Amino acid sequence: MNHLLPIVIGFLLDLCLGDPSRMPHPVIGMGRLISRLERWLRRDGQTPGEAYRAGLLLWLIVVSVSGSLCALVIFLATAIHPIAGLVVESILCWQVLATRSLVTETKKVEQPLLSGDLPAARRAVSMIVGRDTESLSAEGVTKAAVETVAENTSDGIVAPLLFLILGGAPLGIAYKAVNTMDSMIGYIDEPYTYFGRFAARADDFFNYLPARLSALIMLIAGLLLGLDGRQGWRVFRRDRYKHASPNSAQTESVMAGLLRVQLAGDATYGGHIHHKPFIGDPLRPIEPRDIDRSCRVAVATALLTMLLFGSLTLLVL
């Protein structure tokens, strides 16, 4: 119960308050550490092997320092008083999760779409996706937002909860470091082709199980919300590997099926078109309201995940 309590408190804080913007955030510290170590470890003229080993060393340092520092802070706070330890660990669990912030930032895309302000919608979606957004149609903006909700339901909600349950805030923070490393250096283009390869593969590894759990829990959440669970299951079975990442299409396929829309397809990154297969069937045109529907699926998935993991933890205890 002692292990579960700070997770539940952190989950509720995240659900009610979102990102603690006025509070120092671990991800900011991770980003600064990654940038400084990268300047030291990544150098021009490295062979592919040297670049790979340098990236591996960077990954090991950042992940181990992040998890260890978190454990130390909790230990010191608990040594002062058990309540202080509970408060600190609850805050750290809160900072690992992203349910409220995912919904808040995505809804910023829906609002201008509903009012017909496409330029504002493009600006809003550019804050949450990596693709070029300047020439996206309203349909393209909507698809990008829904895809982001689907993918981040795993990366920002289910996966962090799983690692929090398995190892408390230290393991949750370590997972966040894995995720941050992939976001910053896990690219196939130079100069990160070899330097960031381990970070990208590690992120795929650590998200392998959470992505599949997320898809199944999301399917149940969609059924409870009255969405098309049969289509969600059908598209999941057919399209869950239609992505360069082994994990991203797991939840995207379920979301596409639940909403009865088609996601993915070609996208432009850095001025270059990337050809991607479609996910789902266009049983109806995608519309701005699908952003709200996808957000409701994400929140329902978060609640079901917390209930499931919490119940299993209590049974084990």
C-alpha cells in the first residue's frame, strides 16, 4: 500500500491539475544534462562505431543518474519524516504522468478548427507534433492531433504508470529519461544516425509491452464510451504494424477503428515527404470533434489503467 499511495496521489494530481508549470520539472533537467553531455561525447569525424558507443555511454549516464537522483531525493526526504517522503514521491509521480497536459494541449487544436481558424489550428498542432504543419488542411491537422493523442496515451500515461507500479518514482523517472533521450537524439538522420541509434532502440524496447497493453486497455475504454469496439479490434489486428516504429501503430490502429476513421498516410518532415501507409478505414470523414472523442478515450484509458494496475498491486500485496 505504501508503494501504491504516492502513485495514486500523483495520478490524481496530474488528472486534476496537469503539468506543474511553476515547479522544477525533471525533464528540463534531463534535457540540459543530455545537451551538455552530447557536446562532450559527440564529435565530428567519429566512426560509426565510435558514435554508437558514445551514444550508448550518454544513454547509460542519463538514465542511471536520473533514476538514482530520484531515489536519493526520496530517501533524504523520508529520513526527515515519512510524510515528507510521501509528498516528494507523490510529486515526482505527478511529474512523470501527462494525462491532463495531453488533453489540454490537444484541445487547443480543436478550438480553432471549430471556429474555422485554420492558421491558429496549424500553430497549435505544431506544438505537439514533429511534422511540418504550414500547409496542412483542416483534415490533416485533425489527423495529426488524433494520432498524437493515440501515441501519447501509451508514452505519457500507460507506460509511465506501468513503470511507476514496478519500481516507484525512481523507475518512472528512469523511463522518462529513456523517452526524453529518444526525443532528443533518437533520429535516423545525421548527426544522430549512429549516435542516437541505441537511444531509439532502447525506447522501442521499453515501450514494447506498454504499447500493447495500452492498445488493449484503450479498446475496452472505447467500448465503455460507446465507440465501435468491433472495428477497433479489427483494425488493430490488421494495421498494428503499419508504422516504422514497432509500437506507434498499436494504439493508432485502435483509435482509428474506434472512431471509424483513417489515420496516418504521407507526412512532411523538414520539407521532405515521408510515405506512410494508411491506418484504419475511411468509414466516415474525420472531423474536429474527433479530437475531443480521442481525448475522452485517453482519459478513460488512464482511469482504467490506474484501476487495473492498482488492483493488481493490492492483490500481490
